[in-house]
Amino acid sequence: MSASTCCLKTFTWNGTPTGRISTLASNNTYIASPAGDNDDLAILIIHDLLGWSFPNVRLLADHYAREANATVYVPDFFGGETLPFEPLLAGRFNEVDLPGFRARNAREIREPEIFACAEELRTKHKVIVAVGFCYGGWAVFRLGAARDSEDDQRRRPLVDAIAAAHPSLLTKEDIDNVAVPVQILAPEHDPIFNDELKSYTFASLQRRGVPFDWQHFPGVEHACMTRGDENKPGERAAMERGKNAAVAWARQIVAQTKV
């Protein structure tokens, strides 16, 4: 499928998000829509530590909505808690209580909320693509897992495809269980989604015949896909390229589903 010309536009840096605030499965949610809500395609964004209110993640949602003709949802998966942006963006993690924050937002705490949001989207949309950044990376793999155990009646994965950008908290079990097409947005320098996990992911998907699209981003580091720091060489270009790749991936999934 050829790329739409709209996918070649640059990112709207420092713009004002144009979506609306509503709820999804009782979670406060930023929703971006094309001209009208699209029942065919929903994109569920699972945010990183910067949370659902970080301007760039909402601007990304706006771009996805326009360029993929999708209704895009960014729920709050941190229970209303927001970490301060400035020290996180500057890498001064010692100024933030990250251990406490991670404990309050552990996988086992937030996974039921994330599943509930995807389940509600299944009642509204024909195709669902989940996009996860950092913290959201493990979650999209879980959403794309096969569900065929005796105690789980949901035979169909909760989403139809996933995209994971510099995922964190990801396990080899998560990787081995994913059963839907996968897109990986992988910065070169990433101590969390490190070389071992990258190699394992590539080998597991290939061995099990899972369709995947691997996007390598040389010269940039973990968190670049939402941070877009103009002071870090190549980071804004990487974020724009990541946005374009995710849009093209979502459009491809819809096209394949209609065949």
C-alpha cells in the first residue's frame, strides 16, 4: 500500500490538541476523531510515564486521527496521578518518586483497566490497533495475546494489531504469547528494550510466524517517540518518522482486514 501524502506532513510541534475529554470504561480519556467518529478503526494509545495529559501524546493522537482516519483514544491509566514533566524530560529521575509511582501503577493493578478499555472498544469498532509507548509497551503485547485457555472464553485477541515503541516491563512470556501483527519502533540506544530483548523479540515473532514490521531508529535513545526533544540530535525526526510508521501500519491493518 502506498503511503498517503498526508503521512508525509511534519509533526505539529507546540500545537494545541484538538480532541475532547470523555471516558472509556470509566477511565478519563482524551479522544481524537477525524471529521466524524470512525466505526471502522480505533487506535488505543497506552501512554508512557509522562501520562495521558502530556501534550505530545495528545498531538500524536490528533495526527493518528487525521492521517489514519481513526478514532483515537488515550485513557488515563495512572489513576489521575501525573508526574512532573520537567524533571522527567531532563532526566532528573532522582527528583521523582519513581519506585512509589511504579508500585501504584504495577502491571497487575493497571492491566484490568487496560483490558476493560479494549473490551469496550470491541463493542464500538471493527478494527482496533493498540499503540504503546515505554510503560504501554508491555500492555499492548498483553492485549495482542492469544486467549484460548479453559478459563478464558475470549477466543479473539482484544486487539487486531499492536505497535510498541521502546517498550518497558516487557517479558519473554509477553513476547511469546502475542498472536496479532506487531510493529516495533526501536531506538538504537535503549537499556530497557535492550539488545537481548530485541533479538529475542525478532526471533520469537519469526519462529512463530507472526507478521511484524521492525523499524530501527539509529542514533536515538529510549523515550524519543513521545519526548521529541529538539536539543537531542535526530530525536524530533525520529518522533516524526515513528508517527508516520504507526499511521501506515494502522492503515495497512485496516486494508488487510477488508480484503
